[in-house]
Amino acid sequence: MTELSNGPDGLSIHVDGLERLIVGDPAFVDLEKALGRFCLFEALNVVRGEVPLGNLLAAFLDPRQAHGFGARLLRTFLMEAVRAGRAAGIGTEGLAPLCVHLLDLDEAEVRREWHRIDILVRVEHAKLVVAVELKIGSRQGPSQLEGYRRTVEKEFGGPGWRRLYVFLTVDPEDPLDKVWIPLRYQALVPALEQVKVPGGDAAASAALAGFLGMLRRHHVTDDALEEIARKLWTSHRAALTFLADRRPDGMRGVFASLRDQVDEMAGRFAGQGLTFVADQCSTTSLRFACAEWDGLPGMMEAVKWTASNRLLLFELKRYGDRAVAELYLGPGTQQARGHFLAALAPYRHRQDLQPGNEWMCVAKKVILTPQPSEDLDLGGTRESIIERFGTFCRETAVKLDPALRSSVVSGGKAAFPDPAGVS
């Protein structure tokens, strides 16, 4: 028996424990069969992208597309929307399941991003218009749905038009505009899975099965798979924890590589009369300073931050698989920090929050959005981060430089330039 490591709670993990999980447990075999299928949509990395998912859904709903389903998928979608509306007590413009069943949808027009609405379905002869807003990994804006509704009402407000609004989400979320029908993928996917292609078109069936399978694996709770996962964790907790702790982390490798070239990065950031130098770094945070600011009164009076004692630093931070660019004012002597607070307060990232006693975020921008680590192109990702972070540093420094030079040098009494445009 070969011991590999110590697991949580003092449990030992051995080779035979991993073997029992991977080779000997039929539940693990069932899980591999369910999840181990090749999926083109997953390979194209569209799992969590609202735009590509919206394109795919619109294509399958469009009866004019050559997928072989005709209007069957659109009819099923409308049927589920009407049922969800009834369940939520929301009016469906007189549409009942039987009406949807009898509705001629063969000439329905399906449009993408009409006036920024994700999907718009128009059935001219029936004077029916359906607006669909999709959310995956994001939430509705405060007046987003109301604005879309008003746009539809303005365009299709004539006599006899029926307007249906569908809010399609992964997680339960009540629409802020109450005429929108909340519909979840949890209800839609199983209904679409029941739709069959007339004549048994294998290519169309395979395409739809792949699309719906991707949605089910990533956005729908599968009771059977949940039960398999429960059994595996019950029987192999230590082995699974061991594997989870050693999950490949592509972004960690990217940041390790970036840390080895911070001086080169700083050189690439220079522009418009400003240069940059690397400051003290950690495994999750790479820091840089604008060299021209080092001579500002009080700049080198930071307390308990980095060895350089700079008060103002640009940071490239890693939050899981996200890379975020930030400019922070750190802790320092009261007098020095007060001058910088006065100069930078109009620019700070969150105007709705008061500056902290030690830290103030002046500017912030996400420069790399989450994606699965195994899909990272390390070289391309590294280059993209350098380019975007460099642009952030350069543009932010150029906009803040006049305020810092005029206000800090004069003791915080000078007028500020227009701060508009600082992100």
C-alpha cells in the first residue's frame, strides 16, 4: 500500500483509495459515461457566453432554419412560457396551451439583438410578438426589462397586437418588470428534449441533443447525477478532496510567468511622457508604479505596504481565473495621504462609498473574464493580459497626472480637471 499524502482531518490518501474510486466504483463509471461525451459546443467554449448561447437558441427556435424541426421547437418554447406565466399569475395575452398548439408558426420571424433584446419572435399574421431576455451568469439591470418592454410597445402597440415577454434564466430570479414571465432552463430543457425530428434526421437530432446536453450539464440540475455525486462523496471523500486540491490551475501558471517578466512589462507600458517601474510583487498581485510620480511630495511615505513605501500603486490581481487591474492608494502618514485623498477623491472607483482609512480604490477594471483553466492558451492569455493591463495603467495615469501634479504639489488646494472618463 503506497501512501501519497495526508488528506483533510488526518485521513490518509493511498493509491488503492484512488483506484477504488476510479476503477472499482460503478457510480464513477456511470458518471464518466454521462459527462465524458464529446460536445462541440463545449469545445467551442460557449457554455457560459450569453451571446453564443443566444445565437444557438435563436437558430433552433427559427422555423425557417434548415435544422429539420420546423416550428416544433418554437411551439414548445411558447408552450412552456405560457405555462410558466400561468403558474406565476402573469397574463399571457389570452394565449393558452391549446392556442399555442393550434397557432401557425411556420412563417414566424426570429431576430437577434433587435434594439438590444436578446431574441424577438414576430408572427405577423397572428399579430403576436415575443421578447426573450436571457441571463447566464449575470443579472438584470434596474430598468433593463422595463426599457425593453417600452421599446416593444412602441413598435408593436397597434390594435390587435399581443405582446409576450419571457425572462429566461439559470437561477430563480424575479423580473423587476412584472409583465415578464420568469422561465428557467430547468423547465425548458426537458421539454425541448422531447421534441423529435420528423423523418429521423440524424444530423439535426445530434445537433439539438448536443446543445441541450451542454445546457443540462452546466445549467440544469440533474437529479440522477446529483445522486451519483452524493454517493461518490460519501464513499470517497478523502480521495475526491485530494484530487480537488490538485486541480490544474492555468491562471496560476500565467501569473507565475508574468512575475518573471515584470521589468519587461513595465517597459512596455510607457507612453505619452510617462514611464513605469515594477514594485514588490506576490503570487497573486503584480505591482507597478508611475516613475514620474515618485517625486511628488509625500509619495514615498506609505506605511506597512511594500518595501518601496510608495503610496500609489497599480496592481494586476488574480481572483481565481479572473485578472483585474486596479489603482490603489495605500496606508500612509496622515498629512501625505490627505493630499492624495483630496486630489484623487473625484476619481475613485466607487463614488457611493467613503474612502477607507487605509485603502482607497481609485480605478478598477476586469481585463480577463472567467474561463475554464484547461481552455487557457497560456501564451495568448499572457500577452492579452500584458496588453490590456498596460493600456489601463497608461490611460489612467495620463488622466490622473494633471490632478496629482497640481493638487498634491500645492497642498491639496488646486482645482481638479474634469474626472470624466476614468474607469
